[in-house]
Amino acid sequence: MAKKPRIVIIGAGMAGLTAANKLYTSSNDLFELFVVEGGTRIGGRINTSEFYSDRVEMGATWIHGIKGSPVHQIAQQINALQGSDKPWECMDGLLDEPKTIAEGGFELNGSMIEPISTLFKNLMDFAQGNEASKWCSMSRRLGNKSIGSFLRKGLDVFWDSCKDHEELKGYGKWSRELLEEAIFAMYENTQRTYTSAGDLFSLDYEAESEYRMFPGEEITIGNGYSSIIEYLASVLPRDVIQLDRKVAKIEWDRCDSRPVKIHFLDGSFVLADHVIVTVSLGVLKAGICNDPGLFSPPLPSFKTDAISRLGYGVVNKLFLRLNGNRKPEELPSLQMVFHRSDSELRHKKIPWWMRRTATLSPIYNNASVFLSWFAGKEALELERLSNEEIIKAVTTTVSSLLSEPHNEIMSDSNSNGFEVSFVDVLKSKWGSDPLFLGSYSYVAVGSCGADFDTMAEPLPTDVYHHHPLQILFAGEATHRTHYSTTHGAYFSGIREANRLLQHYHCVGV
Ligand SMILES: Cc1cc2nc3c(=O)[nH]c(=O)nc-3n(C[C@H](O)[C@H](O)[C@H](O)COP(=O)(O)OP(=O)(O)OC[C@H]3O[C@@H](n4cnc5c(N)ncnc54)[C@H](O)[C@@H]3O)c2cc1C
Ligand SMILES: *[C@@H]1O[C@H](CO)[C@@H](O)[C@H](O)[C@H]1NC(C)=O
Ligand SMILES: *[C@@H]1O[C@H](CO)[C@@H](O)[C@H](O)[C@H]1NC(C)=O
Ligand SMILES: *[C@@H]1O[C@H](CO)[C@@H](O)[C@H](O)[C@H]1NC(C)=O
Ligand SMILES: *[C@@H]1O[C@H](CO)[C@@H](O)[C@H](O)[C@H]1NC(C)=O
């Protein structure tokens, strides 16, 4: 009897488990199939967790548009959307207007914020290709092709068009221009967490219009994102998924009936006909730089060039538990407007790493757990800090925003003495975790959408090779239009499973 082709999938995240699920359910036991996972759990960048009896997500959180999303379809099918046993991070508190407060304790009303939020939304709609007329002349004048420079030029054009505005009164040392810029920066900071580009000046402008969203609402999953992962894994026989099996080296193109040899950290190895690599772009970046590298022989340069060029950033979530004695409704959902880090006017006790965080919101209406998102350098700093340091800094920030002396015009508030206290912290650490080395990919200035297609190309490239499809690539960072998402990872897993199914003439369903 001829031996079965052996397929080893590296990584038990969304991409790897989708590929395994598809291969297993479509091939009628044609393959010997393994999923080897470096960590001690399945899910990868999906990690549903618990904090004071609330269900929270350390990684993937949202279904980004429900119409056409395979993740939504699965969630619906397994009845995971509504939740059942405990409150979860559904963010319905966002339905109420958040309070927007500028450093110094100045609450901003709609008339102050709206022109800037509309401007920002129009600019991003234009960049994403939804609104093509209004900003055309400006985009042609664009010097540096980053989203960051595009946005700042848009702000300049806005200011040019409303020079004759009266001076701002009643906001302490804030001038109109400084305040408008700070509000604009708050929206930029939200964009940093959406894209994981720590600096929007390194986020490519052209590629932004290639990114696709599904239509419909954005929702979270009541039973947790991990329920999707468990569903995908549930069809696989017990011994298919092997945990705690960190791959150290992938030898390929060997003269052997099984041309791929996968070496594990513990010195053991396994031979394979095909390997599907789903490790993050961050792990690949490290794997091609380190010596010895992850691949032997090293990946061809068209591959390593794409890996190096594409962007991969750090985004982290911070959950904070309010002191139990405090009524949660006393701390509203906050949008935070800060002076620039180089400003003389800034509050000395608010640390630099808090100043680029846009929001602090309860994870559901009336929750005692609050959430902030961090990106870039700030997200990395968060990983380093102790819980005590974080609690102290956030408390200082919030207290200062909510209780610093307001001036005469704004004096209807509760003035001094607002004391908010947090008692505990849960944070993600995606940047320093060696199995991830960051959060998700983006198109960096200098790369382009086509680099995602290059990422997805299997090796060896020679189609007449007697051992084709030795290394296949799946994962979030191999999808040209849905990169950075769970459904992008899902689609990539289906794609690579189908590539093998077609190779063996069992056409995928
Ligand atoms: C904070 C955060 C928020 C997010 N929010 C959203 C969101 O709201 N909506 C959304 O759609 N997406 C979101 N994402 C992105 C989404 O989580 C990812 O795009 C997706 O889960 C990636 O799946 P993957 O299979 O490509 O990679 P991974 O999940 O990274 O899977 C790869 C697996 O490979 C393993 N591995 C790595 N190195 C080795 C090795 N040497 N040997 C063996 N195994 C190894 C890893 O442990 C991991 O399990 C978020 C991500 C983060 C971090
Ligand atoms: C997943 O979340 C738990 C917290 O519940 C944490 O202990 C663990 O480190 C997380 N894993 C990763 C890889 O982030
Ligand atoms: C917002 O505040 C400004 C100045 O403080 C005031 O003139 C204006 O009437 C307020 N608008 C609303 C809608 O409250
Ligand atoms: C152009 O982009 C780079 C990052 O790629 C950035 O460092 C630089 O400041 C930008 N220049 C301008 C004028 O926006
Ligand atoms: C939140 O709590 C307050 C006071 O405890 C209550 O009046 C309000 O109805 C609650 N809102 C919701 C949505 O539960």
C-alpha cells in the first residue's frame, strides 16, 4: 500500500485550524494530517478570557461586518452570538454619547467635535475609495504617500478654508487650532489601533483603498471568539493537534521521498510531503533575520523581500476593574483629548504612553470593567509596566481629566475631588510573546497590496519540480484584501487546503 501524503500545518490559529478542518472534511482520509502548535492552547491571536466574571477578548474582538463574513456564519450556526452564561465585552455602552474631555478638564460639546470628526471621516472615506470627488485636488498634491501625511494635509486644507473663525474662549490655555489638532489626533490614534501602524506616516496611502470590509454591523461574539476556534477543531480526531510543539527549523527541498523535515525546539523532528506555514508575519520577519533562520535553505529573495517590506505592528488591550464600591455609571465612557507630548501645557503626571490612547470605555453598559486600546511604542511600553504603574497612571489621567478646575463658563460640573480608583488590570502582551511578536499586518510605505499575494505563493516556484507544494503559506498576512482579520486568516486556510485538494484531484467543496 502506498503511503499517504503527510501534511503538517504549523500553527493552531484561525488559518491553521481552518485548513485542517477543510482538509480533513474534504479528503475522505486521504492524508496523514498534523497541526503542530508552539503554544499550550489553540486559537493563536484569538484568546477569549475572563476578568471578574466578565468574558473578554485578549486578541480578536470584532466581526468586522456581518454580511458575507464566514466567521459570522459559523457564529450563527453554532448559536454563539447571543452569549448565555455571563456578561461579555459587547461594548453596548458605546451607544450612549461618550464624554469627550480635553486635558485640563474641559468637556467638549458636539459643536466643537463634529467639524473635526466629519473631516476625519471624509478623509478616511476618500482614502478608502468610497468618496472620490471632494479631496481629489489635494490627493494629487500629495507629497509623501502615507495615510499620515494625507491626513495632515487634509487638516491643513480644512484650516485654510476656515481662517476667519473667532478665537476660542473658555478653554483655558487651549487655542482653537491646538484643540482642533488634538481632537484630530484622537481620531488618528483610533486609526493606529485599527491598522496596527504605530505611526500613520508609515501606513501606505495607495493600499488603503484595496482593503475590503464586509457590509453590515460590527459585533462581538457572546460565547467568545474562541467558540469559533473550538468549533473548527471539534471535527478533528484527537491526535491531529499537537500542543507545545514549537518549530525551530523547516528544512525543505531535501532529496527524500518526504522532502520537508520539520525540526522542533526539543530536538525531535517529523518528515512531511507538505507543510502549511501559518505563523504570524512577525514570526516570519524574525525567522528570516535570525541566524540560524527558520528555513533551510533560506527562502528565496522574492519571498524575504515581501516579508521585510510589509508592516506588522503591536496593538494591545488593557482591561481595568473599577473599585467594587464605586457605581460604574459614575465613570462615563471617555474620549480623551491630550496636548501633544512636546507641549509645555501638558499635565506632568500623565505619562507619554497614555497620551495616544483615544478612549476608555466600559465593556458593556454599566460594567465595572473598562477597556482601552494601545498601539505602537505605547502598546509595547504597556507590556513592560507593572500593574501598579498602570493603575497609578490611568487613575491620574482619568482623575485629572474629570476633576481639574474648570473655568467659569464650564463650571456646572462637580469640580474638584473626583476620585476614581481601579483595583486590577488585565492586559495583552502580543508584542513580546515570541509566538506572535506583534498583533497584525498592514501595508507599510514602501510595500503594496501585491506583497500579500507574494506572501501566499507556495514553494518551490518551479511548477515542474518533482516535489511541488512543499511549503504553503496561510495566515492573516497572506490575504490581499482581508489582511489583519480573522476572516482573512480563515479565507487563507481554505485557499491553501484547496490548493492541496486540487493537487490530489479531490476538488474542494
Ligand atoms: C489585540 C488584537 C485585536 C484584534 N482584533 C481583531 C478583530 O477585532 N477582528 C478581527 O477580525 N481580527 C482581529 N485581530 C486579528 C486576528 O486575531 C488575526 O488576524 C487572526 O487571528 C490571525 O490568525 P492566524 O491563523 O493568521 O495567525 P495566529 O493566530 O497567530 O496563528 C498562528 C499560530 O502559530 C503558532 N506559532 C508561532 N510560531 C510557531 C512555531 N515556531 N512553531 C509552532 N507554532 C508556532 C502561534 O502560537 C499561533 O497559534 C486582532 C488581533 C489582535 C492581536
Ligand atoms: C490568553 O489569555 C490569558 C488570560 O486569560 C493569558 O494568561 C494568556 O497569557 C493569554 N495567551 C496569550 C498567548 O496571550
Ligand atoms: C457648545 O459650547 C459652546 C461654547 O462653550 C457654546 O457656545 C455652544 O452653544 C455649545 N453648543 C451646544 C450644542 O451645547
Ligand atoms: C514621509 O514618510 C516617512 C515615513 O515613511 C516619515 O518619516 C516622514 O516624516 C514623512 N514626511 C513627510 C513630509 O510627511
Ligand atoms: C445602569 O445603572 C443605573 C443605576 O444603577 C440604572 O439606572 C440604569 O438603568 C442601568 N442601565 C442599564 C442599561 O442597565
